[in-house]
Amino acid sequence: MELINLPRWRKSSRSNGQGGNCVEVADNLADRVLVRDTKNRDGGTLTFAPEAWRAFVGFAKQG
């Protein structure tokens, strides 16, 4: 029996409870990173290659 790896969503550490810009990330998948809007989970999902996501996060941390 093959197990299907489902996304495990977590809220960004930069999100807050003030109703502002909140995103959720699922980075537990081997071949892609998923990003969605916390307030509109059915509104669509962005998909990134893991290498592209790491580069984005690294750039964002630099300011």
C-alpha cells in the first residue's frame, strides 16, 4: 500500500491575528512547496519548486 503525502499547512510566522496579510505554507512535500491565503483557503494555491522557495525565503530574510 502506497502512502500519499498530504500537505501539512502551517501559518507563516510573520502572520498575525489582526486580520492582515496571512499566508499558510506546506513545505513537507518532496517536489513542491504550496502557499495559500489563510483567509481564503479555497481561493487558489501557488506552487513553487523547493529551490525557488528557498531562494525567495533567503531573499526575503535579507530585507
